[in-house]
Amino acid sequence: MRVAVLGGGHGAYAAAADLAEQGHAVRLWRRDAPSLAPLLEQGGIALKDHRGRRLIGIEKASGAIGEVVEGAELILLPIPAFAQIDIARALAPHLEDGQVLFLPPGSFGAYAMAAELHQAGCQAAVLFAETGTLPYLARKHGPAEIAITTRATRLPTGVFPARAAPRALAVIAKAYPAVEPAGDALSGALMNAGPIIHPPLIVMNAGPLEHFERWDIHNEGTQPSIRRVTDALDAERIAVRVALGYAAPHFPLSDHYTSDRWMYGNVHDKLVESGDWREHIDLTTHRYMVEDVAYGLAFLVSVADWARVKAPVASGLLAIASAVTGRDFRQGPRTLEALGLAKLDREALRRRLDQGLAG
């Protein structure tokens, strides 16, 4: 299958190398085209995992987005939520009927990108899907080298519009057999693990993060008190899902640490042992804040408010993060209010998610 991978981060390089090694025709695009030079010079991406290190060639790496997505059956977007709208605008003239755009994860980007394409006048009949996590725990070890600690074993995925879910999931399954149906795009967005794992870690470790040059929030930063906050936050996420009528499994975060029922299986020890997450985290610029709080957590709070579900932990963390950064995250771009959906009642929203923007 021809696959276009958009992005220049850990997830994009992991996907490009992994899918190319599986035999897919992979093209990689990144906005910063000069940064592709090391990949082009060495003839591919160096992939490191439990099988060792090897060089994986890909079909094309380019800064021209039209060249990369042309003819692609699957367009993979392992990009931050804050980059989704700009990339939707760049994609608008180049998309083709039938293409599936897969956001792992999405923070409700499936809907936000579809709305942006519609606003831009894109007429291509494309499908969007989003899941709860990246298919990989991975970190770059160089400008063209990626280390994959583990691969996801379950990828619960919501589709927009939901009526086309069987077709979208069939395409994604060619690349990721771990994909499984999770209903519509809102359900998929409420599977996103980042806004549950990372806000307690970054907010409650603010002191050590500012003091130490490098700090592993998944190791010494994950203490029992913080785990209890994470569990309470996750219970609010699940309560929102239940209130909206979404059925189990809800992939509770407690399984992330203890069970193979979660998306990566029981992988927390591998994550810590890799050492790749002992890093410098700037509280105002790191992805855990500018994506998982400003987009993901703000989205969760807005959905809880709309559904009239009490979410004091989510709201409190959002308020503290706003104070830390000097930004009012409740006024962010990925709330139901900002997306123009808060005015809909439940039936109207369900119809929109199922039928698309015309629904």
C-alpha cells in the first residue's frame, strides 16, 4: 500500500521506517525540508529496536506535500494537535477521493481538520480517523535515527464521518492490524491517553522540572500521589464517555501500568528502562503543555461541561496550568465552543459525527 507520512518528529520517523520495513511504499514529508538532508544522505532511516539496528530505505522524502500524498491510500499524521490546522490548509489542494487520513492521536483533530478542509473549499471525499496514542513509543537518537521501545498492541480508533468507519478501518488495518473500532471521532478523541497521563505529571512535577536540567517524569516523577490524581482524572474521562453513551472498553489508564489490556500492553518498565524519557521539559513550550494541556485537556473539560459531567480534577489541572503559563486554556482552539459544536444538542452532535459536516 502507498502510505504518506506527514511530520518530522519521533512518531513520523518511527512510522516511516516501520511501515517501509513491512513492505509498504512510504513517502515522508516534513515542513522543514532541509532537515531531511541526513536521511537522504544515508539513504534512509536508521531503525533501532529489540532486533538491533538497521537502515530502512523509503520511497521518497520531500518537502513538497503534494508529491508525497499523491496516490496515497493512507495518509498518516503523527503530528502535534497544534500543527493540524496548518497542515490541513497545506493538504487542501492535493487530497484525492477515497484517501484515509489517520491521526494517532488526534485530540479531536479528525473533526477540526475536516472542518478546516471544508472551509478551504476542498471537494475531495476523504475520511478521517483518530486513535488514543501513537502506534509507537519512540525517540530519535539522531537526525535520521529512530529507536522504537515498543509498538502498540491495541489501537482503538474513531472515524469521521462514522458511517464510513468500516472502510476507513480496513485501510488502516493494512498498516496497523492492531486497529479496532471505537465508534465516532468524539469517542476516538476521548481515548487519547496524553491529556490524562501528562498534565498531572507536568503540573505536579513543576518544581523539579524547573530545578533539574533533566528529569524523568515517568520514573521518579510518577509517585503514588500523582498516580492517584491520574486515576481520578481518568475516572472523569470515563464518566464523560459513559454519559455520552460510549460503551466499554474505555482503556482505563490503570491498565497502562499493570496489564496487557492497554494500548501498549504492560510497558511502563520498558519506557523507564530505555532512558529516552529523561529529558529537559520547559513548562511553557513542551508538547505535554502546549498539546496535552492546551488542546487535549481543554477539550476534555469543554466536553465534560457540555455533557454536564462534573470534572473537578480536569478543571483544576487546567486552571493551574493556565496560571503556570499565563494563558487561559479554557479559551483555547480545541474546545467545543471554539469548534462551533457547543450549541448543538446531543442528537444534532451525534448526527454530525455520523453523517459528516453536511449532517
